[in-house]
Amino acid sequence: MRRIVLLGPPGAGKGTQAALIARELRLPHLSTGDLLRSAAAAGSPLGVEADRYMREGHLVPDPLVLGVLRDRLAQPDARQGFLLDGFPRNVAQAEELATVTALDAVIAFELPRNVLVERLQDRRVCPKCHTVYNTRTRRPDREGRCDLDGTELVQRPDDRPEAIANRLAVYAEQTAPLLEYYRRRELLRPIDASGSLDAVAARLRRVILGSSDAGAPVRSSSAVTQRPRS
Ligand code: AMP
């Protein structure tokens, strides 16, 4: 199983877990949110346009996201497989994706809404290397600074309460129907996304590798670095 989509509401831990498992399985972690944020930080016309939607917690229009994703999927490291995080977000995107690549599994992260909101509000990120922290559960060694490069941690604009509410509503309306879409195609694999980082990673690894003891143990860490994008 190597062409994998991670599906689930914002705050479920898809990006954090993808970063862990991607290293272990040597698969690229493709996050459309990260790709769009990088484009926004670089100030490209696409990035500037995407940023207007992202800040408010709305979906970026499909043609923009699809362009970014197609470019990324065309890179050589994605040929052997990938962990796709944040895409598809609606049925139209799922249908487009099916024209570009087959999938082996769609792993659905399940978590109660109150836990999602808490995780999003407490999230802090390093704007330079994308390492994810949490003000309560995964604090950096030095208050407010990234463990890896010392950069000042920030709160994503879309982790503000108004934007969180929008993102959860968008998920319920547009993304949740994908659960049924992929269930019907016999690709859906639900996992319980509650509990510690290591507990969720173990469940995820079990689903991906299909055995309870496969793979090396995931390292415990206060921080998880996402793979740099090329
Ligand atoms: P994420 O990092 O996955 O939470 O995504 C952050 C934001 O990027 C989302 O709230 C959307 O504004 C935008 N975004 C990421 N992926 C997509 C997608 N597949 N379709 C539309 N917008 C997206």
C-alpha cells in the first residue's frame, strides 16, 4: 500500500502523523496546505490569491489547488507512492485525482469536535521548517522558539477561532461526503486519531503495513519536522 490519502477534519493530526510515517516509509508527504502556504510566503500570484481564501478558512478554488498538486505529483519522488494530506477536499477534487493516479487506501482520521478545536487553538508552527508544536502537549525546549532552527513560532492565521469555525463547517459540508465516496470504492480505512502521538502513529502504521509489529518504532519527540519540499 503506497499511494495513500489521509482524510479527516482539520486538527485531526494528519500533517503531524504524515511527517512521522513519511520518514519511516520513505514516501513523500504531499500537503496541499503546505504547498499553498509556501506559495503565499514566496509572494507568487497564485500564492497571493490562495492566501485570501486560506486566511478565512475557506477552500482555495479547485483549479489553483489542482495546478499545485499536479506539479508536485509529477516530481520523481512521488512515482513510488505518496502520503497525500489535505487533498482531496471535495468530490470534484477526488474525481480529478482519479484521473491522475490510482489510490491504494484512504485513511480516515476520526476525532471528536471538541478535541479538534482544542488542538487547532493550541497549535503553533515554525514558519521556516513547518515543525508543529502544541502549547500544552508538545512544547518547544525554549519557549516560543523552534527546537530545530530557533525561529519564532507563530499561530497560523486560520487557527484563529472564526477561521476554525469556517474550516469545520467546510469540512462537514464538502469534505465529509468523501467518506462515503471512498467507502463505496472500498478504499476507506478509518482510524481512531485520539490519544498520544505514538499511539496514533502505531495505529496508522498498522493500517498501512497491515501488521501490528511492522516497521521500526516511531521516535517519541516533542516536535515533528515535515519533510522539506523541493
Ligand atoms: P491544511 O494545511 O490542510 O489545513 O490547509 C490549510 C488551508 O489551505 C485550507 O483551509 C484551505 O484554505 C487550503 N487548502 C489546502 N488544501 C486544499 C484543497 N485540497 N482544496 C482547497 N483548499 C485547500
